[in-house]
Amino acid sequence: MPQQSRRVSASMSISRSLTPQPAASKSAWHHPTFHAWVQPANSSPNLLKLQTRAALAATPCHDARMNVQLGTAIAAPGSRASGWLAVETAPGEQTQIPVVVINGGQPGPRLAITAGIHGGEYTGPAALRSLLLSAEAGDPAILANLKGSIIATLATSPAAFKARSIYVNPQDGKNLNRVYPGSATGSASERIAHAIATQLMTGADVYLDLHAGDINEALSPFVGIEQTGDAARDARAVALGRAVGAEWLLIGASPGTTTSTAEQLGAIGILCEFGGQGHVEPEFVARHAAGVRGVIAEMGMGDFPQSPIEREVGPLNPGASTRLNSEAWLRAEIPADVAGYWHPAVGVGSVVKKGEKLGEVQGVFGDVLQTPTAPINGVVIFLVTTLAMNNGDPLLALGGDPEGGVWP
């Protein structure tokens, strides 16, 4: 689901919540088993200690001689491992997050991936299971030539997945993608966010967050990235985003979310959105998997083997990744002002003009309670497709005029 604005907004300010972390010592980076995060014993559990971009830039390429560990999954060079990342989400209660680690036989960058941040978004978890757990992905002959490593979660919010929950983690009623960087002593979602930030994102060169429209949402495939003002780095982010092969490329900051926190930790963060409405459509699962492989190739890690779902679906037609004005989109998620019955007048991918009617929220007897209109010229990126609508929930979101100002 789109992450720049949605449901319960986190009040946390990243600039206040994150404090700089000195560059990692040589011993920390060259220990025989590399842990994505090592927290000093005297540090505050409520603060995420960051390495600065300068420190990360000075960090050497990940050493292929080291094991790579995430939770209980420990992969030696040229191997794959699976296991669990345990998070104490309440006193005496642990949430077990399934994880996969793939450690290439050659030195190279690190790619971190999450899927299943929201429980009803199924294409990402399905894609990672097909891509990372296949026989080919564990073949020592293939992994011997892989440059760098991949660490991934298969279902980041297990309670939400089990409950088929829309938007929020049922453990605390919070949107997991609005509470980053989290807190080691906070609510369940905040503790999961803290674990992901400190144990998966930290040390990554690129971070992918795989999403879909939620159970009640349809969407047009898109990628979201941030721009920092560093021309070389921003061009790299655009190239990586376009390697995913979605229809649209949206650019803008998104405080409180996974990708924004990854950016603060020195990684290029990329939001990937394919599919929706609680469906596991093979085409969109395959496109998610192909997008991950596209990023792996763009990072120079080598050719990762095609997933079984990609072979099943056959040739895919990647989107053009037309760049949209996401600053306008940030202002153009249209919320419901009142609970009622939602009757959209547009569809996903519809091009709309400023002032155009987008639909109606009606009362039970047909009286019109709200008639939302487009605040900008744009394209419908996602759309809630359920009749039931709650006050404050999004009706839809728009992306602004594409680059060049001409619609494709």
C-alpha cells in the first residue's frame, strides 16, 4: 500500500528520534559472523543509533569471508539459511518473524528486503518465498558467483498476516509503516520496527519494501523513492527504482516509514507496489520477484536465478516507470470526511483534471454526504474498492503530472 500518507500518522520526528552513530570499528565489521546491528551496552534502548552517511561511505565492501546472520539464520559464504527473528513485543511475549539470508561467495553490496509489513498485502511475501526459497536460489554453484548478500523478512507482521488485518497490527492497533524507527520499549509495532531498523536495515546498501494494495484497495503498480539533493546518489536511486519495472516512479519524503528510516541509516530505500485487494495474482507476484532481481542486477551483484512463479507466468512486460510529481501526491490522498457508502467515479490509472468529481460518499438512504474532487491534475494511483467507508480513511490517492507534463 502507498506509504507516504495513510491511516494513523506517526507523530515521531525522525530528526529527533535518530541520533548519529560513530563509524563502525574495524572489529565490528570484520568479526567472523557479521551481525547487521551491534548495540553498545551503555546505549539507550529507545534511540536508534545511526551510522552517518559519511561513515557508511567509508565502510569497505562486505567481506565475502564472513558469515551473515539475521536472527537465527546464519549463512556462510556461498550459502543460504532460513530462521526466525525473535522480537519481544510485550513482557513475556515473543513475535517470531520468518527470515532468509543469502550470502554470496564474492564480496559485494548488501540488499535488505521486507515483505508483509501489512497483513493483507500478499504479493510481496509470495514473491520472496518463490524467489529466495527456490532450489536454484540455494544452489552452491550459483551462490559461489553471487556478489554480496541478501537478508529478508517473509512476513514482517505475523499477527497481522494471521488475522488478515487491514492497515494495522492487531497487537496494538497501529500501522507498522507509520512508527519507524520504532522503540525497543514501545508497543508491539514499535518494537518490531526497532528490530527491523537495527537488525536488517543497518549496514544495507539498498533496502526494498514490498507492498501491494491492501485487502480493500486496487492500485496501479508503482515505486516510491526519496531524493536527497546529492545528484549522483539521487540518480542512482532513480536507476534502482526503475530497475523494478513498475508503471510509475514517485519521488518524495515519507517520515515514519520504512524507506525513510532506511535512508536515514544510509541505504537507498525503495517502496515497491504490485497487486492488491487481497489477491495473489500470479502476474503481480512474478512482477514483484522480477523487480527484486532487477535491483540485484542493477546493484552489480550478478544474475539471480529466475523464480518458479516467473517461469510459470512467462514473459513479463515491465512498466515504463514514468516519473510523477509525488509532492503533489502527498497532498492529494483524498480522505473520507464522514463514514458512509463509497461510490467512486474513477478507476485505478484514470487521468483526472483539477476539480473533477472523483465519486460520492453517500448515507444509507442515498443522501450525498461528500463529493470529493481532484485537487490537482493527476493519475489515480490507488483506490479503495469497498462500499463501506470510515471517517478519515483514504478514498484514493493521486500522482501529479508526469515528467514532461504530457500524459502517456
